[in-house]
Amino acid sequence: MDNKLIYACVSVIGSMILGSAAFAQHGPDWPDWAYGQLEPLGPDSRTAPPCPDGSRPIDCAYQGNPVPDDGIKHSLPDTDRTFTRNEAYANFGPADWYPGDHPQMPDIVAHGKESAGVRACALCHYPNGQGKMENGHVAGLTEGYFLQQLEAFAAGNRRSADIRKANTNEMAMIAASLSDAERREIAAYYSSIPLRKMIRVVESDQAPQVRTTTNGLMLPVEGAPPMELGMRVIEVPENPDRTEMSRDPRDTWVTYAPVGSLAAGEALVAGGGGIACGACHGPELRGLGDFPSIVGRTASYTMRQLWDFKQGTRQSAVMAPIVAALSAEDMMYISVYLASLDPGGGGAEIEGVE
């Protein structure tokens, strides 16, 4: 049985299981924020499209009405390139604002495979692999780990615990449709690019009011008063227009987290509760062999992974017993602390309490 068929079977069965138990699973500690949601799952919530056997990866994504091309060219700092909004979002050849920031892209990264409905890797993960809060941050991963994860996606061993998260389903179908040569090409490309620091943590009781896009990008509501943060994390781009309209691959993020998150996360990561992340991920948490670096990625991304491990939709014999002992609050603290660390070296940074 090939990978695509395996994933299709697992996807259908998993959808049935998750669908029947969805409301039971979304309890009061469910980290909706990590999946780009402001409200818990409810009877009127939008859920990911089904991905039955024979689907193209793009068919698994939320389908919206085409956006008319207004012809307005946008620009970004330190580049003479200009693109319209639609050019920036092109499924099979998105904008490359800074070609000097990365090696020459393989065609599968730059353009995908339009005939098979496989969108360009660079669309979601950017040409430089930085990604956004609703996507994966794939720069700085080892080639071996990258290939392991593509196989896990293709085999149905890495799925989202939240049935609203469509782009995880699409990623699994993409992985299943890639040839071995394409997988190696993508892995070699992104593993050659270091992840740069992109997170600024602000511990606060409040955060900007936000709106969310279809796949979970949070954007501040201009002119709105702040809202109470509560026990969650809100992440927004430093330059919302540049991220939303132009997909700026150099933009950075502000992570609003409850006061005390960094200290609590540091204690947990250092061995509080007996987890000792450094045993596998290295003493500085920047990777050890094919155990990945876990620093400098958005808290939303890391929280999703931990929660998916805990729910069993992302499978790992190593991580399962670790997350079993962690509460949702513990995972949030860990995610915030890891986000604050510089992937290139240096300790945690905190903007200050607001």
C-alpha cells in the first residue's frame, strides 16, 4: 500500500473519530489560540474540508472566492522588487522578495506541482523557511529530521488534533504526493538555511484585539482598545500589513503572554516536573543529531505540536510520556520560553510587562 493510500485511510478514519468526539475533546483547557482560534469549537464552527482518497492536496484547503487583482504593486524595505497582493499569494509561484536571503530554490519549493494540486513550499513556509504562526518554521532543521517528518505526514502519523486546522491536512497530502527525490531536494534546501530570531515576548495582562484569517493568522484590529489576555497567548506580526498583504518573509512577531510565563517555562524546560528537554534536544535546545532545535519558533507552533502529541494525533514514542505529565498551562509556559530564545545563540529576551 503506498503512502498516499495509507494517509487517505488514516485521514478518513481519523476524521470519523475526531468528528464524533470533537466537542468532548475541546474541553476548557483546549488551547484554541494555538490553532489560530479565538473561540472554542462549537456547532457552527468551520471545520477542515474532508480529504478522501483521490483528493489533490489543494482540495484539502479552505476554498475561498478568488480575490480580484487590483493591480496595485506593493514594496518592502531593502528590496527593489514589487508585487501585487495576488502575486505575493500565487499558489504556484509566490513572491520571492529577497532572493539573496537563500540559495537558489528547487522548482518544487518555488512552484510546486500545479498539475497535481501541490502548492509551492515557499507559499506557506516562505523561500527562507521562516514560516508564520499558522505554519511550520522549517529553516534550521536537519535534513534527516525533515525527511522523518515528511514520512510521518505521508503515513498519517502527524495530524492536527483540532479539526478546524485544514493546512495540516494539506501538508500531509503534499508529503504523500512527493517523490523520494523531491523530498530529498526540499529537505536539503531548507536544512541549509538557518532560522533567524523573529520573536519578541511581552508579558502582560492585556493584548491587542485581533481578528483571525482562515488558516489562523492573528492580526491586530486597528484602533481597537486592548483586551484581557487571560491564560492564553496572542501572537501578531510587528508589521501586519506587510505580513498580510505582501507575505513579508523578514517580518517579526510579538508574543503576548501571561505575566510570569518566561520564568515558569524556563523552570519546566530545565527539568521541573522531570522533563529535561535538553537531554534530547541538546544542552542549548538547538538540536542534537536529528532531534530538532526547538528554540525561536512561535509559541503557537510549539504549543500545537505539544498538544497534538498529547492528543495522539502526532505520534512519538519519545514525546508521548513527556506530554502526558504536562498540563495545558505547562505547555503554554514552555512554548513561550522557547519562543523567546535566539536560535543563533543567546538567552531569553523579554520586552517587559505592559
